Amino acid sequence: MKTAKLIAGLCLLLADLSQAAPLPAYQLTDLGTLGGAESQAMGLNDLGQVVGWSTRNNRPECLASEQNAPCRYGFVWQQGQMQDLGHAHPDAERTYVVEINDDGIMVGYETDYYPLSGSITRPIKGDKQGLTLLAVAHENGGGQAEDINRQGEIVGWSYDEQGQQNLTVWHGKEMQLHAMDKEYYRRGLGINDSGNLVGYQYRPYSFRPNSALLYQHHVVSQLSDQSEVWSEAKDINNLGMVAGELASGPHRPPLAALWLPLLGGEMQTLELGTLKNYSASSLRGINDQGVAVGQAWDEDGHARAIIVLQGKLIDLNTLVSSQWPLISAEDINNYGQIAATALVNNQMRAVLLTQSPNQGDPLCRSSRKACRHRIPQ
């Protein structure tokens, strides 16, 4: 029955790609900061809780260009209030809370900077009571936590005793390394409620590009069969659809891509390109309706937030009435709310985008369950 629903849902989605429908309009909510000049929204759940990082003050060393300034602190925002989560470790330089599930469990990573050895990232989890460090494979190693599902399974990566990066899953008090391979370093970036993981792998010191991977049933599958072409898988929804990036050829910049599951276990690649006058793009999040969000950028570093609707890549700025340019969209929930970042006086500002009341799917507005499992028309 589950397989039949999955196939039926994907068939409806693929059919919908060829149908024109009115594009939604979004309202922008300024999430503010923790007292400083900058903030960035990085993840959200179906309850509309948003997580990310913010500065606390306006000291010159706290500007975004100062990567080693101890000024970035985790936050969670809900119903107009931004809560300061601080750091998990008192010596942390910067804390990034990147995702939150519907139980309010948050994950991310923080960075310690040591003058002699450089930066070390450490995985973290937490709730409104505060943040704590997650276990790592080696006490002198580090890692990052990147995503969490409804069951509380956390995916990311960590270093082992040999200094190799391994796909890592935390659940409760347990930590497990998966798909260990001496030839590849592997990082997990996304997990769905079935426990299927996505991310990328690479061969260290080989000068070969990253390669997008799918890990399910304890088997690693490469999403791209082109070993000389850059690809990364960033997120996976509960239908098994994967969002990420795929270059058009060797030594080419990455471009937004979707991978769609087909009968027999194959994945169909949908290459979406980038915006006009922009050279690269990437998708960072995808919801259960197959709507994906991300970022496009040019060779000079100028960026725009993007969204994939009806199989087309669209500048998200064209769907929002705001004087603040949107430079990235990191996540989207099953209500269509988007965790995004705008520029305000050339400073990053966390914002939440919500479909205008007369624009959203009426079934989604009236029933969360119906919205979560419905392919939009």
C-alpha cells in the first residue's frame, strides 16, 4: 500500500509539471536578531518554528566577513519571539542551528578556532532548554549534525580515529557510523521519516569532484553516474524525492537538480539550470509536495533565493512584495512556509515567507494531514 501511494503521488506530480497554474504569493515576516546586525534562517518545522544563527551586538569584528569572530549564536523563533540558544560549549566561536523537527528537537554544529590547528566543527543538538554536544567517533575529532526526522534520528558526519569522514547517525544516546569505506569520505546532509539518507562522497586527495549519494537499506547508491561531474544531494522528502545540485559537465559550476524515484528503484534526474544572468544554483530543501527551494549566484557572488514550482526554477523575489532582496532559501515545510534570508542595508536578516491567505492550497489551509500527503494541483 505504501509503495502504491508513493507511485501514485509521483505520477500526479510529474503530470502536474506540464500544467500551468497560478503562482503563489508570499508574505514576509522579519524574524529580527538577537541584538546584533545579522541573522540567518536555516531550517523550520511544520509548526512554523524557525532556527538559525544571529549576532548579539554590532561590534566591527562581528561582521559576516570576520569568519573567526565569536559572535554567532544559535536561535529558535516562534510566534514573533526569537530565543537565544547561545553555544553548547563555552569556548565555541560560532554556533549554527540548522534544523528542527516537530518535537522541537534542534540540530546543528558549532566551530572552535585554535590558532595553531585551525577550526574544528562539533555536532550539537538541543531544545528550548539549551544546546549540548553530540558524541563523535574520536575524542579529538569533530563533525556536523545536518538534519533530523520525526523519529529523532539525526544525520551528519564525523571523523574516526584515522581522520576519515564518515556518514553518521545519532539516535537517542547511540551514535553509529554507516557505509564506512577506506576509499571514500562520506557526509550525510538529509534524512526522511523512513530513515533514508542523502549526502555526498568524495575521494580525498584525488582532485575528483563530490558525488551525490543515496543511502537506504544499508546500501550506498550514486545519484550521478558521471564521476568527473560535481553533484551533491542536500535533502530528501517522504516520497523519496531528492533535492540538490548537479554540474552540467566537468569543471562546470553546480546547477539545481531533483532526483525522482521510479519503479525498480531507479532515480530520474531533473536538471533545472539556473536563473538568467546567473552562473550557478543549488536546492537546499524540499517538502512532501515536491516544492524545493535554494539559491542561485553569479561569478561575483551576487545571490538570489529560488523556488521550484511546476517543474520550473523561479526567482523567489518575484513572488514576494518586499524592498529587501532575498538572497537564499534554506528550507520549506509542508505548509509551504520558507526559511529564507534577506539583505537589509547589506546585512543578512532571517525572514519567514508564508503564502498569502488567498493564494495557498485551500485543502492545505484547512487540514494539516491533507496538506502533508497531497500532491498540489
